[in-house]
Amino acid sequence: MKWLMIFWGGPVLLLTGWYGLSYHDMSFGIFMLTREAHDLVFRVYGRVLGIPPETIPPLVARAMVVDTFVLFGLVALRKRRQIIAWYRQRFGTPAAHTNGGF
């Protein structure tokens, strides 16, 4: 789980940190954190992708949300026995089902 947080959370934190600082032009003397660099990056990506630059940030945010749900869904699938055991311990064993155990 530690490596998951490093390899997933690290790039997410880096990207959102850069976007937030450069969007609000908090450069601290570093060119890549200026609004000019922010606009330049999105103009280049927009030209490469053939779409308007202002449509790129919402697409990236949506992709990050979808990737997060997929990633944590896979983690939940892998750890489902632990999740079920925690649920039963926390809320008690559910009553017997009348629909054949489904």
C-alpha cells in the first residue's frame, strides 16, 4: 500500500500542486510556476492534441478521477476478504438471505 501511495499519489500531488501554483501565479522565482509557463504548457498541449487549450484541465481532472476510482476498485477487489471481515466485525453478521445466498 505504501508503494501505491508513492506511485499514484506522488504524480497526482505533483500535478495538482503545479497546476494550482501556476494558475494563481505563485512562482517563488521559478519560471515553471508562473502563469506564463502555465499558459505556454497548455497552448503546446492544445496544439499537439488539436483542441482548445482551455479544455485540457477539465479533461485531465476527469481522467484523474476515473483513474482513482479504477485503482481503488482494484485494491478493494484484491482486499475484499479483509473488507468483508471488517464489515462483519463492525456491523455484525448479516441475517440469512432468502434469495439463495446472493
